[in-house]
Amino acid sequence: MGLGEWYDAHIMPRLVTCACSAGQVLKRRAMVVPRAHGDVFELGCGGGINQQFYDVSAVNSYAGIDPHDGLLDAAREAAQAKGWPADIRQGVGEDIPFASGSFDCVVCTFTLCSVEEPERVLAEMRRVLRPGGLALFLEHGRAPDEGVAKWQDRIEPTWKRIAGGCHLTRSIGSAFRGAGFEVEPLGQGYLPKTPRFAGWNEWGVARRPGI
């Protein structure tokens, strides 16, 4: 195993988990995740960070995927601690291993930045949702301020190498609209105590059209 592979397997997941569980990040997760209901699927569930925020009384079933083996162990431990049955598998968003129309709700937090094919992932999210189902999202991406966006363009090539393929410049709400979702924005803004190039967040509800 080369140094890069070792870093990606052992160091990068820990760094990402630490960053994604910082106090200000948890506050924003707490504004989104409790809205989940019915049969729920979480994209990028590794680490189990979101599980503390689910309302068990509103959730009938929980499933999730993540590409990182080490993070899956933590997700399964979190599910066991929460005391609810969970179908947690290794997988990628470009090929979600569940049947079409399986879920009432998809939860996606700080995940679309690092997938290889975001358009395909969004199509898969829409596929596994039932008509009228909701995708709850909290993501970071391209800042609206021109000066910040220019720095994002400069930093992104290096940032991707150290942050597990994380992109700084992807659109968020407009990407969901482009995938055929009806988007209800809930909030947006820079994450406090975070460098602005990495801190622009948008969160909201994206509905799959249908009854």
C-alpha cells in the first residue's frame, strides 16, 4: 500500500469525521435531520454522525450507504447504541443498492461535495424515493461572493487531494432543481468559525414530484 492509499484509508476518514462533527456543523445537522420520517435512506451515513438527530418515533426504517469500510463500523455502532434496526451497506451514490421507490425520505449531509458523478447521484436519489418523497440536504459548495469563489477555484485542486475528493465549487440548490426536484430552501450562509472558502452552506428540502 502506497502512502496515498494509506492516507486515504486511515487518516482522511478520521479528518473528515472530525471536521463534519464540529459543534457548528452539528447545530446545522440538528436543523435538518429531525425532519426525516417514514422509511429513511441516508447517503454517506459513515461515522453515524447524524443518527443522534433522528426522531425514532417518526422513522419506520433506516438504511444507509457509505464507501468507506472504517466509517461503516462506526455507523453500525451508532445504530446499535440508538437501539434501532438499520440496514447499513458499503456502496456509492452513483449506484444505490436499493430498489426504486423504496423510501419516503433521503438524507444527504456534506456528501455531494465528494461524489464522483453528482448528476448521477441525484438521479439515483430521485429513483429510490417514492413519488412525493423528500430529500433533506445540508451541503457546502460554491460561495455566492465572487472573491470567495475565486479562492475556491484556486484551492480546490489541492483540497480534493487532502479531503477525500471534496469539491469546493459545486452548486447545491440549483443541482437539485436540475435533477427534477422541487426545492424549498430552509437556509444558507457561511459556517461560523470556518474559513470562508470551505464554509458556504445551503440546506433545504427537495421534493420528488408526484402524489
